[in-house]
Amino acid sequence: MFGLKAVSAHNGWAMAAAGAIIVMCGLSVLAFIISQLHKIVGLFEEKKKGAAPVEPPPADTGFDILSDLAAAALRYQPLTEELGDSFPLAELYRIFEREDLPHPHLTITALREAEYLLPVGEGLFCWKKN
């Protein structure tokens, strides 16, 4: 006897289903254990007694800059003097990153939309003249 008749005759379908169910149950149990592992590890960690409370990080001021784009433009224009009158936005982004200014991409986008940064052609931009 060969083929599907042999599988049926020797309970092959039941064994295949039982194997699939066992594997799925095992994976479910493993996923549950991994999801709760942080609680088990927390039981073994020693709690620091008398430690200073953790202070929240300082409030991000990047959106204050975005609310006053005129002041931001005046503050950021001197940073681009080394680039000349016209510059690519990628260089402006690098300067903002180097100076650790908040939200460089959002700031550049807002300055472009408010027309403080004007396109001069071929991917170059310049600051709006006062």
C-alpha cells in the first residue's frame, strides 16, 4: 500500500494534525513566556533604596522655534555664511545637525514654506533678503 491510502490507513492525518497542534501550542507558550520575561527578571533585580528620583528630560524647545520663524531665520542665517549666498539644503541640514539644533528637518521645511528659504535653481537655496 502506497500514497494517501497508506497515510489514511496508519492514522497519518491524525498524527499530522496532532503535530501541528503541538507545535502551535509550544510556540504560543514560548511567546507568552517571552512577553512576561521582564516581570521575572524584575523579581531578581535589587531595588535601589534611597536613590534619587529620576528627573524627566527637559522639555524640547524645537517647536518654540517653529512658532517664531522670523527669529529662527535671524538666528540660523549666520550659521550658513561659510556656505556662501546659495547652498543646498543638505548642507544646511548638516550644519543644523552639527550645531545640535532641534528638529532640523522640520525647521528647514517650515522655513521653506514660510519663504525664508528661497529656491535659486538647481537645488540651491538662499535666505530671503530683509
